[in-house]
Amino acid sequence: MRIGQLAETVGLPTSTIRFYEQKGLMPAADRTAKGYRKYTAEAVERLKMIKFATSLGFALDDLPGLFASGEGLDHEQVMAHLQDRTAEINHLLNTLTRQKTQMEYLTQRLGELWRAGHCISACELDGLLSELSTTKESKVI
């Protein structure tokens, strides 16, 4: 199949396929007598593996090592990356949950103060933020 057919089959632009070839992620395609790239089913499988790996968060520079065996993805590296990525996501979720709690508290407190006609100074805001970090952080963690 030609590059356009391959691109349609795997859902990638032809420029991406050419880029992957230049980066060494895809073996160079055979050429027809007229110079067109000619791909096999193996190219479809390789591109699907590249898409899968990048969807897991692997950087393109990580992929040559994953494909080093020539037999698909390195299972140990995939598992290690999944575990690392899960830990990163859990850290991000904890951070976002803490920030959300702080934002909700700050929104509520500022709303109360402003409804009472009290416009707070930078010093008072700093105190409110300090109060927020000491009282709300312990509830989240």
C-alpha cells in the first residue's frame, strides 16, 4: 500500500509517517519502480504500536529503546513507564484536589467578606492565604 493508504488506515497524516521514518521509528519503506513508498502490514502494526506508546505518555525519543527487540514493545519498560505515569497522575490529582479545596474556601471567604462590604488589603489577603494553607491542607491530606 502507498503512504496515503497507510495514513488513512492508521489515522495519521502522511507527514507524520515520513517524520517517523526520518527519526528511525519506522524502517525505511520499499519503493516502487516510480519511487513511491510501498508499505506492508508490518508498517500498519508498527504505527499502531507507536500510537499506543505515545498515548501512554512515552516520548518519541523513548520509542527506539522500546522497539529494540524488533518484536513489538519491551514489556518491562512499558510496565515501568505505566507505574511511573500512574504515580505522576496520582501526585497531580492530589495537588489539584488540594488546590480545588483551597479555591473553594477562598471563594467562599472572599464572598462573605465582600458581601459584608469589607475590601481586604494585601496584608489581610496574605493572612487569609496563610489561614487557608494551615487549616485546609490538613483536611485534604
